[in-house]
Amino acid sequence: MNRSQAAIRVKELKDAINEHNKKYYVLNAPDISDFEYDMLVQELVTLEKKFPHLVTDDSPTQHVGSDISQENGAFRQVPHNYPMLSLSNTYNREELLEFHNRVTKAAGQPVEYVCELKFDGTAICLSYSNGQLFRALTRGDGTIGDDITRNVRRIASVPMSLKPADTFTFPYPVRFEIRGEIFMPFSSFEEVNAHREENGEPLFANPRNAAAGTLKLLSPDLVENRGLDCFLYHLIADVPGLRTHWQALEAAIQWGFPISHHRRLCRNIQEIMDFLDYWDDARTTLPFATDGVVVKVNDFALQRSLGMTAKSPRWATAYKFKAQQAATKLLSVDFQVGRTGAVTPVANLQPVLLSGTTVKRASLHNADQIALHDIRLGDTVYVEKGGEIIPKVVGVDLNSRPNGTEPFRYITHCPECGTPLERNPEEAKHFCPNRWECPPQIKGRIEHFMSRKAMNILGGQALVEQLYSKHIVSDPSDLYFLNPESLSRLENWGEKSTENLRRSIEASKSVPFHRFLYALGIPYVGETTAKYLASHFGSLDALRYAPPAELIEAPEIGDKIAASIRDFFEHSRIIGMIERLRVAGLPFKQEAAQAERISGKMNGNRFVISGNFSRSREEIKKLVESHGGKVLSAISGNVDYLLAGEKMGPSKLQKAFQLGIKIISETEFLALIGELPPEGTLFETGTTETLF
């Protein structure tokens, strides 16, 4: 390759890597595997070494990928006290041996290493002052990160406060940082994706994307419900007597931090290799995703001597496991229709052993993914477990393709009811629009209504199948008008079953209003969104007749959800079902006890909250609501008060002035509701803090 050809290829690689960085770090929606991405980076590194004049400051090899929020004002950006670098990585054991040889040569003596699992989550930097957590930052671009403290406070494994320092062998300093990884366990990931699929939302590709996306949510309540966990692994603190990384981890455990016990102190390269061999297989037994092993020099003095590059430390490297794949034959493709009408293609495979389980079916995601890999019937396909959980087809062995195969033709009509499929240009999936006559959509809505987190009515898929097939129930409201004669037509059904079902249906009339709202199955309205809507509007009629401008004023309600709510309540069948549910005695409004009201001092006044306060913004919001106020998300003529904190956005302040909205401070608000100003307020200026 000559200089001009190299320049062209380097530009292509830079553009591709930057685009993939955006999809990975910002959008949390990568469309290539980690291995494919790393190979692009490695090719760029090789070319830049061969043609040094092509190295530029903006090259992806010279800085870490950035996860800084692109939504203006969503999170405050704060500089890191120390650069938060990424690790160099390899899939090659020979390169790992080269790393060991370089370190040993620099040390001039045998070197100890600490081997730790590489968790597949998102990096976090926690700062503590006097034993109290006061800031949590994402990696960002390595020098500046997003302040996500209010979200991290909702993760149970992250300690908010530590025991007094003088109770430990190695007391922690007044101020220090500790870094690690926030991740989503497999069990939480499955539950989150199940809810997203049920609500017609795009699924997360893997637990790593789910964790990263969750940390950037604007609602701490949503974060708390996602089941995130945390492991910490890098202490930045001046502690007398701590001379090694292993000692630092042991001290952090005593202080109360979650440190993984899946680690080993290795005294030679063979012990490192043994650790890799063990976890390359054993990782499939873990309840969370791990994609490799991090090898770190143990001695702090040697770490300092080895130093850093612009992008990564020279005293650590990551050995990454290749994703476990299996090759098998694609026999056929089924298409499943969910309750929202979303159509999902599923591959039927010749059974193959993968990560300890036999795989017969795997996700094909959507038409775009099938076309991207040019998947055809009869192909030998590569199957991989996404995040070690969900089998998915990731490629095709073109060398094994049978003669005479044709490109796969995606279905154009619903496989259940024959209706022509539709596709929103902004979404990847096809949908069946025949929501009122398509059997799986009808049955899915009834099952959802009866589910435990909705109305909690006894039964399940088998019961719903019988009720629907025998024309006893065609929408959820029919459940409240069942009679013993119709139920007697069910197979294996007796008087006791009938009585149990009757009691369960009667008990469902007492569920909280927000669960009834969730049970209705409004597209994109999940459990938490239903709680916000219930709290904000107070009744189904208020929500049903709210104009679009009022809908988007509710917390966490954007244009997409607002449009879905309006569309839902415009259908004549929904209106008919709602009126029947009203007659049946369902909870159409939120009771005062459900709203957890303390007083009515705010008397329906509408607030917009902006800026930083002595407590989290979510706590301020709950305080407003508990005294009878409502919290809106945007400044408009309907707002009574702008509750202004430190460093609030100038645009909101200006608009409030223009509209004549009363602007009050946190202290003034607390006086209105009869609370004293808080003590121990944390004041922030630039990158330094003063605690009073």
C-alpha cells in the first residue's frame, strides 16, 4: 500500500470508527460486534505506525470514545480530577506475552500482576468526601464526564456513606475517588427487555447497552427499577501504607465497597494464562456479562514508573474473550406477532450446542438485519449469545452456501390475520395494523391486562386461549361480565375454578389507579410511566381529554408517548371498553392515599424545577407533589412557579420572565410548605466543593 492509498484507507477507518463510537457510547445501539470494532481500530493503529505523517490529534487512536450526553442540558459536564483512560486490549495471547516482557524488562525483576474480570458494563467514577458520596461521573471523553450522581444514588450496591475512617486498619482519606463498572445482571436485563417488548419499545442489544442507557435516563425512579449493580476496581487515594493494587482492593472491601472476588494475584505469566483458561469457560456460569480479563501491574511504584500513553496506561492491558459462536443450518423462519402488532422473525435452526445449552431457535431481529447479513434459507449461519443470554444469528458462512439459494423475502402480510404489514420509517420492525381483529394482538392485550403487575387476575396464556377461542372474552372488559354458564364450556373447569376466578376478578377492582392505567396497554406506557401519568393527571378522564400541550407537560412524557395516548383514546372500541370498565367499578381515579399527600398547601399549583438543589431533583419533585402541587417539564403559560436552583439554564429563566411566572428559590419554596432550610448544604463552584 502506497502513501496515497494509505491516506484514503485511514480516512475511511477514522470515519467508520467515529460513527461506531457514536452508536456504542452515545446511542447505546452498536451494529457491529466488539471484535469487528477492535479489528478496525487495530488496522488504523497499524497504518498509523507505518505512515506516521497520517496521525492526527482527532484520530480515534489518540483519545477514548466519548459517552457525553448529546442532549443539551440533560446532564452537567464536570472535569475529571485525573484522566479517565481506556485500556489497550488484545485477543492474542502472544501480544499478552509481549506486554509481560515489556513490563519485566522495565522493572528489571519478576513482576506481580492482579488479574480481574473485565465487566461488560459502563465505567463510573465515584467521589467521596468525609465518607459521603457526593459525585458520580461517567467516563465521558476521558477528561470531562456527565454528572449522573442522582441516578447512581438509586443503585443499591453503591454505598452512600462509609463507616468512620478511624475504624479501619487503613483509614480512608477525607477526599478520594474510586472507579469501576456499573452493569445490568442477566436477570434484570431479561426483565427490562420483556417490558420493552410488551410496550412496543426497541429492545436493548445486550446488558451493556441496557446499563449505559439506564444511567442516562432523566428519571432516577426509572433507574432504580432497572436493577443495576456495580463492581469497583480502581482506588485513587493517598493512603499511607498502601503500596499495591491488591492491598487497595482489600482496603476498599473493608470500607464497604463492592469489590469482585473473581480476581487473582499472579506471580508469573503462566498463572495469568491459567486464569484466562479458567474464565474463558467459567464466565458462562456468571449472573452477569464479562468479556475478558484485565491484567494490572500490582506494585504502585512500578505503575508510576511505566506511566501512560495519551489513551491508556502502560501498566495494564485487557485480554478479551472472543464471543462464543456456533455454526449451524438455518431450516426455516417463523414470524411472531406481539400484542402491540410488532412482528419478530425467529430462525429455526438445526440444534447446536452453544455455551452449554442446545440452541434450536434464534432471533433475526428485523428485515434490515436479515438483509445486512444476506441471510438465506439453507445457509450455514453463525449463532452467538448476545450478552451470553439471547441466541442471535450474527453472520453467514458464504463458503458453505448451497447452490441456487435466493435472497430472503421478508413477509408483506401478517402471518396471523393476513393484513398488509406497515413500517414506521423511524423504526426497524414491521407492524400489523389490524389491532382489533388480529388474534395474537387481542389475546396479548387480555393477557397483559390480567398480568400480575397489572390487574393480577388469576389465569394465564392457556386460560386466555380458551376464553378467546370459545368467543367468551374478546377484550378485557368482558372479564367483568363472565357468568358460570359461559365458563362451564371451558375444558377441565369446575365450580372451584370458577369461584377462584370470580374472587380474583372482584379483587382486581381494588388495585391502585396507576396499575389499572398500565393494564389498559397504551403503547409505550410502561409501569413507571403509568405511575407518572396517574400522579400528574389524577384520573383517567383527565388523561383521556388532556390536549397534547398538557400531555407533554407531564414528567417523562415526550411527543411520541403523547401522540400514542391521544391515538389510543380516539378509537371507538377503546371508548366502548372503557365505559364497560367504568360500569364494572374499576378505579378511574387516584385516591388521596395513593398519592401520598402530606398537605394541600400548593393547591394544584404547577411547578417547573430547574438547576441544582441541596437534595436530588427527584426528592424536590416528590415534595411538591406531596403538598398538592404538580410538576411540569417545560415552561409555558400554565406554570405558576419556576423553582430555580443553582446553575439553572438561562433559557428557562428568560422564558419565565417573559411569561411573568413567579421565580422562587429552594429556601422560599421550603418556607411555603412550612419546612426549615436544609442543613449541611453542598455548594459547588467549578471543580471544587466545600461542605458546611
